[in-house]
Amino acid sequence: MKFMTERIAREGRALNEDVLLVDSFLNHQVDMELMRQCGDAFAEHFRGKGITRVLTVESSGIAPAGMAALALGVPLVFLKKKTSRITAGDVYQTPVQSFTKGTRYELTVASRYLPAGEKVLFIDDFLAMGEAALGVARLVKEAGSAIAGIGIVIEKSFQPGRKKLEAAGFDVFSLARVKAMREGAIEFVEE
Ligand code: 5GP
């Protein structure tokens, strides 16, 4: 989508060949008008798939996923990366390798917010190795629900996430697809 690639081209900063920083509109300061556009684009793509719930992972997925949930008129649930006494109790949990931190965390959701029989749209800010999305998919399956689609704000197409998700049978829709990056230069997959 032009609105997203233009914004990344203008404000994104490749930290190195693997990590893209978009702190001015997505990962720290959040441009809510842009998030509205993201939500509308996701809703337009996935409308007709019978989505009943939008899931994301804290924290940077919440803004775009929230706008998609609003546009689709369904609940938003974010999965937690850290557990606390508040999340203790009846939960679904699975280990996930963090791409940016290089550590593992327990992706956690209270079972009451992930009932059986739901058609889930998973939305995230970035797609790299696909670990977060595959973790969410494991929990959704365990809960007796199904992933009806995966929406990504920024896909790094030179990393294996999309291939892994497609091989697992998921419909992946990304608003921007980065083909390659190096310090000072970001290239996109042609739309
Ligand atoms: P994956 O699970 O696909 O390997 O990585 C996705 C998660 O890692 C996203 O939720 C995002 O938080 C983080 N991530 C991956 N690559 C980047 C990146 O280039 N920049 C930023 N800011 N976050 C990233």
C-alpha cells in the first residue's frame, strides 16, 4: 500500500540489514490517523471472511489491530509477553523466540478471551521469522478456534516469515513489503 511504503521511505531507518526502526509512527510515537488507514485496509481485505475476533501481541500491534477490530466491529484481544499475577489462572501459553531481543518469552492469553469456535484475524506490526504468528496460531488451535487471516503492517520479505506462514496454509496480507535494507536505504517489493 502506497500510504505505508511512502511513510517508511520517509521516516524509517534501517538499523542494519535486519532491523527497521519506525519509532516516529508505529513503535514509540503512534500516528493514529495512519493506524486508522491500516485498520481500514485490513478490514477491507479480510471482510467477508467471517472474522469474529482480532488478536495481536503487545505492545506495538495494539494500535493497528485495534483500528482493524473497530472497522470490523469485533473484539480486540492482545496476547501478553510477560505474565504476572493478573494473568495467572486459566491461560493458554506457548514459548516464542523474540526476533528483536533474541530471547524467549511465554506468549500468554487468558482462556476466557480466546473461546472456541472463533474466526481469528491476527495482526502484527512486523513479520520477520514468523515466530510470533506461529505461536499465536498454536494457541488459537489449542483453544478450538481458527486463524482466518494474518495482517501485517510491515513485512520484511527477505526473512522467512511469509514463506513459513504460507506453508502452514495461512492467508498473509501485508501493507508494506520490504525487499532489502541496508543503512540509509530501504527497497520495497513492487506492488
Ligand atoms: P517474528 O516473530 O516474525 O520473527 O517477529 C515479529 C515481531 O518481532 C514483531 O512483533 C515485532 O515486534 C518484532 N520485529 C521483528 N522485526 C522487527 C523490525 O525490523 N523492527 C521492529 N521495530 N520490530 C521488529
